[in-house]
Amino acid sequence: AAIATKGLVVGISTEPLLRDKAASTYLQSWGERARAVAAFLALQRPELTLRLEELQDAYGPSLRPELGALVVSAETEPGGRAVNVQRGALQISPVRLVVVPLVQSNQGEKLSSSTRRLEDELQLAFWRCWRRSEMQRRTRGTRWSKLLPPLAKMAAERLSERPEECQRQLHRLMAPSTTEMALARWLEYLFVVAGPELLDVMTNDLAFDAAMEDRL
């Protein structure tokens, strides 16, 4: 939007390009994503003519002769070069490739939308498991009501860097369980960041009896 002079064409991916995305069930519909793009660009460059189009393949509207620039990420820059090869084959002038850097996580790694969706899915599964463990009453009014949300978020961020362990934890959190099993599963999830010592602290704070601590 910052470099556009007259208008902007935005290709928004449709289902064929999204079905294999990680945590694709958390993707908004095409209409919701299109409205969010339109609202953002209306704030940034309200004078531009905006056209939102369904992106169903790797090229989308990028082969149109009137386009002068194509915005790509550092990761999709090869795709931008492929666009110019195809434009050349069609005897269309190449577009200028505008490469934007990737957003990095706190660990210096690429932060992708797929990773964020996976983290959201993990946290949602955690809270569902937590509710099955019937711990709302025990934690209400204690320090755990404030500690659990950041711990759950930290665990999701760390697990998203380890795909196999992430899927294992997600499966365990979502599997049917008894109240006690649910408690054991969300504790195991939090061990990713807090370690087994977490159980000792919770046992003291929440008055678990010795028999339950042994079973957990």
C-alpha cells in the first residue's frame, strides 16, 4: 500500500490453497479476511482504488499487464521470479518485486500465520481440558487464575517449535478423558515450561491430597 500510486490489487487465498495449511480449521472465511484487508487499507491509503480477488493458484492476478509491482515475502520471492518468467512468456513487461522481510519470533525464527494458528489451537485444547478437570472452583481467587493463562501461552509457543511433540500434546489434550485424566494431561502440557516441580507447588496451593498426587 505504501508504494502504490493509483490502485491496489490484493489476492486472498481460497480453499484450494489453504486445505493443507496447519490448523486450517482456525482460518477465517474468505469474506472475513477480505473485510479485514479492506478495513486496514481504508485506514492506510483511503485514496487508492482497491480490488480484492480470490487467489486460486500461484499466479492469481499477477499476470495482468497493467500491474507494475508485486509484493512478496523473503520466503515467496522465488514465486515472484516465477511470475516474471511467466509474464515474459506471455510477452508482458516484468513487474518490480517488492520483498518484505519475515516477522521473527523471540527466538529469531520465522513467525508464520500457521504457527500462530497452531498456538491458538493448543491453547484452546488446553482450556477445554482444564474445564474437564473441574479445576475452576479450586483455582478461583488463587494466584493460579492469573498464572495459568501466561503459562498456557508460553507452552504453546514452545511446543509450536517442535511439530511432533506439538501434535502429540494436541491429541492428548483433545482426547476424551475422566476428570482426573484431564488434570494429568493439562499438567503435562504445562511441564513444557514449568517442569514437574509445578505439581509440587500446585499440590501445596490447591490442597491436593497425597493419594491424588501419587496418581498424577
